[in-house]
Amino acid sequence: MAPHPRHLLTLEEFSPKEVEGLLVLAAKVKKSPAQYQKALASQSLAMIFDKSSARTRISFDIGMNQLGGHALFINGTEIQIGKRESVGDTAKVLSRYVQGIMIRTYAHSIVEGLAENSAVPIINGLTDSHHPCQVLADFQTVRENFKKLKGLQLVYVGDGNNMTHSLMIISAKTGVHCRVVCPEGYEPDASILKSAQTEGKKTGSRIEITHQVKGSAKGADVVYTDVWASMGQEAEKEKRVRDFQGYQVDEKLMAECPQAIFLHCLPAHRGEEVSAGVIDGKQSKVWDQAENRLHAQKAVLITLMGKRGKS
């Protein structure tokens, strides 16, 4: 095992060239999966779920299987990471058994603690602060539709949450302009915004925040939204539904950008953050986007845990 493995924590630790490399590899894996069917032969991935999931669990499990490896599901309530045993000790023990660890949890500090103590790659399957695997699939979908990324305009309508943070980061890495449209008081983390804007200056990407919905999608190539109340925010749902009134992606908003595609990380609440007509309409690419979780994550697994397949 490598003494200093490469981790995927936020995508901030990847250069623009490396992010592009992941997306290129994801496209290759999707086009020619047979070339990579032994890329992770005899390797095992531990999958820790403090937060339940459908797409994350299924796509990582199938992805490892299709790469010739094995995925082990670990219920977070069983190991109680950071409670029954320290985060560092958990990382050290699992490192003796598996060749990679994916975790879907709440506090981002848990992922960082695993990375500090692990002898194998740590993959962030989701935290309250970041969702890098999802945005790799998102940008694979964008790349498929527009054959490029640099110079495109992405408009995100909704809460300044983990999806917003990761979308700003990957936009800055790839030269995509990102406009976040949110109610006052629901802006993304200021330090992550500043970091993305700094990175964006190097790639020609503009990262901006606005509270004005009307006209915000004009010129957009991609319109994106997420649920108003994420997992763990159920108690705030009633207030959030009130605060986010007017921030729905509907037919009227999409009419501002008839050339745009619509994306949603799912699960979706039709009638809240998105109308049924949009998510089920001709501009929607959410099902391609969901499929691309499999291909983008296979690219991550190959890059971090094994040797690349043939070009």
C-alpha cells in the first residue's frame, strides 16, 4: 500500500488538468467498459454509510463489480465512527483490510480525519459540505451535451448547500461560469465561495451569487436545482418551503434559456424546487446524469485505486 495515497475529498485538491482527466476517463469507461473490467481485480472498497442512499450505494457497488473488484457495505450505525472508535483508528484498521474507503456522512471533518490516518484512498461520497462524486457525473453530462465545458454558463437555483459548494469548485476548475440564485440567508459558505472565485480567475470562470430569480437563467446552458431541505434538515422543511417560494425551476424560468439542459442530483420533489413539466420535459437530462454517477465514479476508482485501462 502506498504510504501517501491520493484522496478525493472536495475536488479542490485536484488541478484543472486532473479534473479534465477524470472526465475524459469517465467518457472512455462509459464508451468501452470491457477495457476496464479487470482494472481493480481482487481489490475491495469499504463503503461506510452514516447517511443512507440509493444512487451512491448502487453505483459504487456495481462500479466495483464491473471493474473486477468487490464492494463491502458498512452501516454507519454498526461501527459508529468517531463514537465507539476514533475516526483515526477506524481508518487504520480498515486500511489493513481494503484498498479503498468510500464514506457518505454528515460532518466533513470525519472525511478529513479518515484521510489523515488512512493508508488507502478515501473517497467522499457526500458530506454536509461537499459532494464531489455527484458533480463529476454532472459535468460528464454537460460535456456529453455540449462537447466542451470552458465558457459555458451554469445557473444553480436553490440552497447554498453541499451541491452548491461542489458545483462552484468544479466550475472554477473547468472554466465554467457559475451563477448561484438563492434567497437571502441561504448563500453558500463564504470561504468556499472565495476559494472558487480565486481559482476561477486562473481558468476564466466567473462565480457569482444573486437573489434575483427573474432573468437569472438568460443565456444559461445548464440550469440546476436541488431539494430545499436536504437530509438532516427535515425539521426546517416548513420554514424552508416558505423561504424558497419563487425559487422553483419551472417552465417560465426554462423559457429564458431554450437551449439549456436541466439537471437535478435527485431525489426530486416535484412541485417544490422543480415543476413536473421541467424534470419530465425535453430539456431534462436527469436520467443521463443519474447513470453517469456509475461511469464518473468508476473513473475515480480507477484513478485512485488502480492502473488505468487501455486508452
